[in-house]
Amino acid sequence: MKVKVGKKIKLFRIVTQAEVVPWHLKNFIDRSEQDYKLFVIGDNVTRFKNDYTFVTFIDVKILRKTSLFYDFKALFNLVFLCVKIRPHIIHSIMPKAGLLSSIAGVLSFVPIRIHTFTGQVWATKTGFSRKFFKFMDKLVFKLNTVCLTDSPSQSNFLAQNGFLVDGEPIQYLGKGSLSGVNLEVFDSNIVNDRNTLRAELGISKNDFVYVFLARKSIVKGIKELIEAFAQVAYLPNVKLLFIGPDESNGFLDKLLAENKKITNKIVSLDIVKNHEKYLAVSDVLCLPSSSEGFGTIVVEAAALGIPSIGFDIVGLSDSIENGYSGILVPFKDTNKFSEAMINLYENAEYLKELKINAKERVIEYFSADAIYAFQNEFYKSLL
């Protein structure tokens, strides 16, 4: 398919939930005005319409969990939008959005259908659940004209599980990442004001701060985080800055009740704006997640000179270069995780080395401008 010279590419970016817009699409949107007539579609995305007047935001209620009524309704709405607007490309992220948009694209004859895999629900499951969710991903893989992943290790993991394109792993852009890091926003100058920011949070300038910034859910490792921090909390002047929406269905409350002795060292917040400021007041990012596509928050922290500790899993093994920009520990090993936390607390020289390396690595490989250039070139190559 060809687009006339001078005409913008009509592009649908389809997501499941609105939070994905600032988390994963913002850097692309900020750079897209000259190249694309952009439509962002998903649940409650119109809340961002005043932030980007050149983007058309369309609300379609796409639930993360299965609901036959809402799923069929969302599918009908997506087909209607595809027929009405006739996009050149539809590009989805997140599992449910990927499934519904790929079916809608096929039914409405959209010529280019793309899905980016950002972590597999079935990776940590067993039995029927694993087979079912893997089948859903296979369906998405087959229905789209091309697929991407957001990290090399994820491409290799999927290849080992039969997701191959002409015998090769699914491609990824650059060295990974969905949209890179805006180095103008995640600027180390923010760190210069960190004592002021700390004071607003009730954190002393002498405190050593571990930060968790993600959904507070089991899959993001809240159990392992609290257990690991419980082994660290005896150290003087340590704090855990614990940020994100509670999606644990009561599990977090139970977990904190079991660890009452450390709650006075935890600063807990819900969703925050300008999360770069909260990273900037911290010393180490902790992400004991069991499933990550790439780990965008890792490279955002790294841009501010904040190294990370994570489990050695698909995705994080790309965003964290073990021993160079952070530390990877064996999956689910909370003892090793707490040892790494203590190591960076006690070893100032090693921490300084990781900070410098983390920042340099982001500048070289993961800037938003570089990732946008890869993305732009990729779209145009398909046309």
C-alpha cells in the first residue's frame, strides 16, 4: 500500500487502558504531528485530548479481563472505526487490545496490522491457563501482518515457544524499548532539587531511598518487594518510596499487616504525575517483577543516574545490564534481592559506578528521538 506524497499516514494506536498513553505512547505522540494523522483508541483515553490537540482520542471500553458483552461491543466499535476512518496502519499493545484490534483489522480489511508483544501472561502460568493464553497470543500473531517485541530477550523467548517469522525470531526496534526516554524530561538537573522534593515527601536528605514505581500487583512483585525490604529495614536511614495504583485485590493490605514493623519506613503513594521527580529523589529502583516486556521504568530511572535491581527475567535482562547499569538476581529469590539492596547501600563506590554507567547506556541506546526514528522508518517501510 502507498500513501500519496505530502499526505500523512493515518495511524491507529490501540491500547487497553488510558494509563498506557503517558507510560508508553507519550514520547511517540510528542514527535508524531508532522508524520501522522494519529488516532489513539482505548478505555477512557479522551482524558488526554486537551494535552494533544493534534491527536484524535476515541474512547472504546476494552477491559483487561474477559467479558463477552464488553469484548463484543469493543470489537464492533473497532470495526466501525476502521470502516469509517480507513487507517493505513493499526498498531496495538497489551494482550486484549491486540486480540480485538487484530480481529477488527481483518474484518475491515485494514492493510497493515501490527502488534507489539510487551510480556506474556502465560509465561508464569501452568496447565490449561498457560495453553489458553498462549493460544490467544498465537492468534494475535497469526492475524497481524507483522509483529514486534520490545526487547531482544522477549523475541528469543517467543522464538523458543514457536513464534517464528520465516524461521527467525520476531523483530524489535533498536536494542528494545517501546518509546525510549525523553532526555529533556528525565534530566539529571532534576536531581539537583531532590532535597526540596524529599522534604515534600517527608524524606530526609540523608535517607537512602529505594523506589518501586509500577502497578501494586502480584505480577509486579509486591510480595517479593515487601519481603526483601523487611530484611533491609533494620539499616539506619532507609526508606521505601512505594508508588502506583493498588491492583492487589486486598493482598497488599494483608501483606503490610504482616509486616507492621517496617510500615513507618514506607512512603506509599497512588498514581503520580511527573514521575521523573519521584525517581530523582531516589537512590535505587527496585522492580521484582515476574513479567516485563522491556522495563521502561528502568531506562527512565537510568537516565537520571538511578540504577535498578530486578529479577533475571525476559525483558529486564535487556533493560538492566547486570553488574554494569544495575543488578539482576535469580527469579523470586528475595534473599538475593535484599542482598543486592544492602550491597548498594553499603558500597558507595559501586553505586556511583552503576549510576554513571546507567546514564551513559540510556543516552547511547534508548533516547526517545532514536526510538522514534526506528519506529518512523519501520512504519514507512511497510507502506
